[in-house]
Amino acid sequence: MCQSHEDVILESTKTVGVMMLNRPQYLNALNLSMVNKILAALNDWQETKAVVIMRALGQRAFCAGGDVKKVAEAAYIGDYNYGDEFFYREYKMNNLIGNLKIPYVTFMDGITMGGGVGLAIHSNYRVATENTLFAMPECRIGFFPDVGSSYVLPRMTGYLGLYLGLTGQRLKGPCVYHAGIATHYVESKNLHKLEQELLLCSGHKDVKDTLDCFHKQTDEGKFILKPHLGMIDAVFCENEVEMIMTKLNMYREDSEWVQCVMKTLYDQCPTSLKVTTKAFYKGMTMNLDQCLNMELQMAKYAIRQPDFYEGIRAQLISKDNNPKFSPATIPEVTDEMVDAFFEDCTCTKYGKI
């Protein structure tokens, strides 16, 4: 049985449901329509299927993010309803993926950023290929790594998660696997055959055994961040951005890599850096549901702040890559400014997910 939609295609056998993102012209960026269709299908399939496969159509992207441009343009004219509903429904979908009753397999073949990370990172099984390009670049747009990142990033090895969240570092191909973001690495030419084998699976053991057979061993020594993991842990263990910058400054004269990291951080939104750091440390002791509800509050507050539109404008509208964030420097961002992101927001009809 096949149900054809404009933006999501659902295919179903007796035991396996396959979801295909179908907005390749927009790099499969998630909009509200797509989120609603995925939510409905997952709720149905976890009761009627044995396995779910999530993949995308197109050559370039699995999913390059969420439709934040539409959220920002609406917020700019004072319409926050779309953004409030979008994030509420998206995070509800992320939570469902993370708590699904049946195995969920994601093919991260191509660009996997932002909202695409949310579709993948909570999966039981996450397949990277040589085409995978992973990043969480939200601090660059006056936002914060969301879709459950406050749960996932603190649970990565050492402080690699905080580093990735603050810098938006891009990881390619096997590096996504060696960072622990993917559970398996499969060459893209083998994905079709892998899918055909997964269509015969009836549970976790079948799925894992199948994925293990297709998994290709890669050289961990080629993980681009491996030489820097010690430095990352030594620096990003700090719970204040000012201390992170101070420690980086101690090593900058002897390390070109540290200089690049510092430049990257200075290019981010100062408020986003501090908000992301606080969310990371709070997320250490919270479950996924709690983290997503915290992020929902943060998102509702963030889209009402000037930095969000300014970041989107600079990256996706004017595309001048020259955002004017306010405050413009890290020391100017006060604790009160950061705390406001975490206070209960009662200005919308969307409560907890």
C-alpha cells in the first residue's frame, strides 16, 4: 500500500512502515504539514507495524532542518502562533520517536541538521553514509540546539556534545559514526539493499543483526576531532561561557585549532551561547520528556526576541552573513537575560507536549 503526499510519502507492508521526506527542493526541511503527517503515521504504526524506516528523497539531504524562516518571518510581524504550534508539534514528534514501542531506523544520507537531527538522533538505529553532513548550527541564528539536544548532547562522550552545540561544528561521513551520533555506517550504494532486508524484519533482534551485517568498519583514526578530544574535555567542562573562552585563550598561541574554535564562538549569538550552555547542564539530570518541555519554553521565548529574526535574516533572508546581535558580546549577556528563557511562558495555548 502506498499513500502519496506532497511532502511526505508513506509506504506500508504488512509489518514495516517506510516514511520518505519529499521536499528535496528545500533540502527536505520540516514544515508543520510534514510534522503532522509523521506524527499521525507513527502513532498508527507503533500499534500496527513491527518496524519503521525513516529516509528521504533527493540526492543532497536527509533533512536540513526545520522551517525556521517561516517561523521568523511570521514572528517579525508579531504572529507567534505558527512558531508556537510548529515547535509544540515538532517536539511532540521527537518525544514519540524517542519512546516508540517498535524499532525505528533512520537513513541519515545527506545533510542532517537541526530538525533533521531531531528525526534521527532519538532513533534506536541511526545509519550514516559517506554523504552524511551533521551539524547543530542554531547558535549562529540566535536560537539554540533543540529537538531534544539538551538530552542528547550531555550524554555524548565527555564534553563533545557541548562543543558541538556551541560551535555548530560540521561532521562528515564516518566521523558522524565515530562521534557516536550514528549507530552504524553503511555505504550509500548499499542502502537500497539494506532497506529490502529491513522490510523482512520483525523486531529489534532482526533489525540489529541486519544493520550489523551491512555496517562497514572505518578507521577511527580519521575522526577529525579525535586529536582534540582531550582539549575539548578540558575546556568545555566549564559551565560558564566566559570560563570556556578564558581557557581557550590560554592555549590559543600554541594551537591553530584553538584559534579557529575561538573565532567560531565569537561569530555565534552571545545570548545563544549562554542559553545553550545552561540547557546542557540542566539536561544532564533530566529525561527526554523533561528536556523537550524545557526546550518548548525556550523556543517560545526565543522566537519573541530580536536575535532570532536577526540571525535568520542574516543567514536565510538577506544572506549577508553579518548578524547584529544584541547584546553583541558575551560579557554583556546577564544571568537575568538567560534565566528568562527558562521561565514558564503562559502567553500561548500550547502547554506541555
